[in-house]
Amino acid sequence: MRRFSENPFSVTKAVDFTDDDILEYWVDFPGGYENLVNPTGPGAMLILGGKGSGKTHLMRFLSVPVQTKLFKGDIRQVTSSGFIGVYLPCGGLNASRFAGKHQEPEAWGAVFQYYMDLSLLQLGIATASLFVPLGSTELGQAAEEIASLFSPILGGMNSMERLCNFLDTERQQIDFAVNNAALTRVLNVQIRANPSELVFGGAAALTKYVQPLQHCRIAYLIDEFENLGADQQRYVNSLIREQRPPVSIRVGGRLYGVRTVETFSAGEPIREGSEYEGLRLDDRIRAIGDKGYLTFATSLCASRLRRHGIDVPRNPDEELRFFEEAFEDIESTRDGRPELDFVLGKHPSSEARPWIKELRKSLAESAPRGEAPEVFSEENIDHIVRRISVPESPLVERIGVHLLYLAWNEGRSLLDASEDISLQAATYLRGDDATSFAEQLRRWRADLTAQICRAYKQPVPYYGWRTLVDLSHGLPRNLLVILKQITNWAEFSGRSPFRGRPISRESQTVGIKKAAEWFLNDVAIEGDDGEILRGAARRLGQLFRTYRFAQKPSEVGVSTFSVDKNKLDDQTTQRLHRLVQWSLLVEEPRGHRDKNDNDRIDSKYQINRLLATYWEISTARRATLPLSAEECISLFDKSDSTFRESLAKRSAGMTPPFGRRGRILVQQGQQGLF
């Protein structure tokens, strides 16, 4: 029965989908997901991704129930790809039961291994029974061979129904013993098979006797690896190491979910490129580039909208037109007025703007005491402010203030500078874009627009389809959550999203803000470092925010930093890695070339773009802020003192009088600062 929701994006987790949902919402990866996963390949694979990277959707899509629906029940089509996918979510094992309760870890390890083997065997048999009847001679022969894998050999198992009854009873008895061990203090379980024999031997028997499967691999799709403890993961790693035909093992987990790569073979680790291949979905998705990801994301969301009866173009290269976009008419936006109407409409142009008041205050407070009035007077301050003021164009005015601060920092005469800026602004407003003023405005436009919004206590706007896609930063679920929140807010505002007028910039901005709050709250980092890592993310947001909203920001669009990891201690390096695993940071694989040492490539990280909106900082990767090893370490310090001291030093260079000692001379023709 089809589920209905007014919000096409109400369900964002593939684990909550039906098989029909998995198929209907499926969007293939450029080049094909099947080619990435290669389920017919002889080696094992570890498929890792951040929360919402599409890992579960991918693995369930490859499972036989969904593939059968895809080919409308045509068995020949299902097996033509050379594999049958058997999907096992580790969360369904309730693996946390297999620990404690007054029992030794070794005992729990043996019971869990047997229980998992039984689970995989049962799923394999259930999958095979989709191709031939459970009571068929073929499955009867397979049952006899599987029965011989038990010790002692199970007699009388000449039909698959009997074997299935035994397996059901066996698992029920284990469940009973495990669930009651805390009360009985006894773990009364008999292990009837060697580890892994039921997995590999069972698959061999099924493909030997079941004719449709004779040329197929049994692809065990073991998902939710993060739900297993270290010892339990050790057993799955052992299956990977011991994998043999006709089995193909694909293990899916979150980036932070791999607790160990050791096996039970004398603790030997599994090695990427040897025992298994690694597939990191986040990296692969980001590697397709902005255009490829935009096409993928458009198709992903279009499938949701179509299912809710909303007409969407079939061309995946045609963008969704349900959202108010940024202004495309360059002539109408040269002074930024249309973009800022929602802020400025409440504030008459006759009022002194907050940045003008701030400039006047900074000039007055920076005047040295005891100087003659003619050297630094109220009249001179008024003159500077009048020359800088452009009431009809707040953005042009704000870039003028920025240029004046630059002149101040450079020690130039502020009277001379204000005259020059006034002439440049007038030239620009007459339509001349071939000036340094125009170039500075283009360079600082986004950051200074954000400053204007903040000055009027309005949210920094984020809107437009491309922006929404960009904010998801390679995690499809983040895009779905963004759209879910935007749709909810639009409906709350009395609109009918996707069925009338485009969704407003206000609804988009509010929805994105709520999605960012969800993202931050959803990061439940386990272990003692959890709060430290969340604190580090907050400090980074504060650092980048300081740059964006400084009176004279020294870098454009700061949301990225670099650091020489060779100078970091092991603990800080590991914590940086964990921030990447939890998708709070995204590491740039090419790194960042050091300005002073051309041969040195530092590590480079960008704060997750959705998280960037929480602090209203830039989502673009533009300027990169180099951090010293000491500054990077201070991000993770339990005390705020070291970080605040570092932040104060950086802030001083962006705040009048810009860390300089001396006095301002505003007379024409004199050096301004010394």
C-alpha cells in the first residue's frame, strides 16, 4: 500500500523505506553504482560513507527482493548480472545483547559468530527459495549438503522445509538463552558448526543444486557495520579474509563505524588492496564534480516529487524551478539593492546605517588625546563620513567603508582616501565596471551582504536550487533534510510548495537554518572525545565567523583552514580525522601548498557547508586560513583560554586601530598613521 505524505521529503532514511520505495526513489550514479560495488568480483569490499551518503539505499537496491521488482519478476533478468544480493542489516541482530551478563567475552564471541552464521544462511536459503519452490528437489539436495556442515551431522534433512524448521528453532533457542543470561547467569548454547562454514558451505550448496543460481555469486550485503562491537567486527573481518567462491562479501558502514580491522587469525589485520577493496561514497560523490552532482541531486529530488503527483521535467539537466533564485539581471543587482530589499525595507535610507555609526565611533575613539583640534577634529570626521556615505546604495557604501579601513590599516591619510573612494563609488554607480572599486565589490560582495544583514539583525540569506544542492556537500540525505525543512516551513507559512508560486527566499533560509540545527544535534559522537569534538566544530565556526563579520575582514569567504599535520601530536591528528569521519569537516584530498615553503603541502579542511550556515559563514571554498600547530591544538583544548587568546590576536588586525600604535593624521598631504 502506497504511503502518502503532503511533504515529499518527509522520509529521509533508506532504512525506513519499503522495497517499492527503494526502487522508485532509486537514482543511479554516473557510470553506474553496480560498477563501483562490483558484486560479482572475487574480492571483498568495505563500503564506507558519512550519514546520509546513500550507502543503505545502494545495498538494498542490489538485494534480490528489489532486483526482482526492478525486472518485474523475470528470474532470468535477475540472475543475468551474475550475482544475487542477500541483504543483512547488522542492526537487526541486536548485537549489544551478546556482551556482559556475567559471561566471558570468549563465550559471547563464539555464540555471536554462530548466530550470525545462522542468520546469513537463513537469508541465503530464503533468497534461493524466490527462484525455486521451497519443496523442490533442488533445495532438498542442497538441504542435505548443508546438514552435513553441522556437528554432529543433522540426520533426516532431505527437504529444505525440515532444515528451515531446525534453523528457526536453533535461533529461537539462542535468542532465549541470550536474552535470559542476565537472570540465569548461564549461557546454555550449543555451537553446532565451525565458524564461517555455514556461510561459505551453505552458499556453495545453494549454487550447486539450484539451477538458476549455478553461475551466480551469493553477494552477502552486510550493512550497518557500526552497530557491531570490536570483537564482532573482528569476526566479519575474518569472513572478509577467508572469503571464497561462490561468496562475495560487501560490508557497509559509516566512516566512523570501523572499530578494528583485525581478524581472529592471530590478530592479523585485513589490508585494503589485498584482502578487500575500499569504496568511500562521500569521496566518489564529490569527485563527479559540481555539474555531475547537480544532475544527480536533481534526479534524486524529482523522483520524490513525481511520486506525489507533481509535474517535473524528465531532463535531469533541467534544474528544478520551484525555488526563488538569486537575481540574474546584472544591471538590477550592481548596487545589491534587490537582494537587500527584505532587510532595508524596514529601515529608511535617511537613517545613519549601522556601519556608518560604527565607523564614526571607531574614528572618534582612536583619536589620540591632547592633540590640537585642527589635527583631528569632529569636522574632519564629519567630512570623511560624508564622502563615504552613499545612502541610495548600502552595498556600495559598505564596500567604501571597507576600503577606508584598508587605507587606515596601511597608514594612509583618511581624508585623501575618503575623497578617492567617493570618486570611485560615483564612477561605479555611473556604470563603469573596469575599476578597482568594482573589482573589490565583486570580491567582497557576499561577505559584505552578510554583514549588512547582520547589522540589521536579519538572517543571512541562503537560497536557490544550486545553493541547496551545494549545501548538501555530497551527502544526499542532507539535501533531503534541507528540502523537508523548507517544505515544512513553507506549509506553515500558508503556502503550497511545489504547486504554485516558487518557494520564497525566506522559507528557504529558515528551512536551511533548521536543517543545520538538525545536523549539529544529530552528531552523537560516542566516547570521551564527543564533547571535545563538538566544541572544536563550534570554535571553528566562531573563528570563521570572526573573519566574515570583522570591520575589516582580511580574507574572503573563509570556511577552510590548513595545517601542517607533521607538527601535530597524535591525539590532535586523530581528532581531526574523527571530525572528517563524522562529516563535520571535509578534507580536500589535494591539500594546500604552503605560501612560504613551496615544497610543503599542508592538510586542508573545509567546514561542512550545511553546518557553515549555522554560523552564517561562507559556504564557498575561497580563502584558506593557515593555522599553526598550536592554534589547531587549541581547538580541542578543554579550556577556552588558549583559543580565545589566539582569536583575540587575529581579531586585533581586523579591528580599528588594527593593532597599530600611533596616531591618526587626517590632514591632506600628510602620512596618515605612524
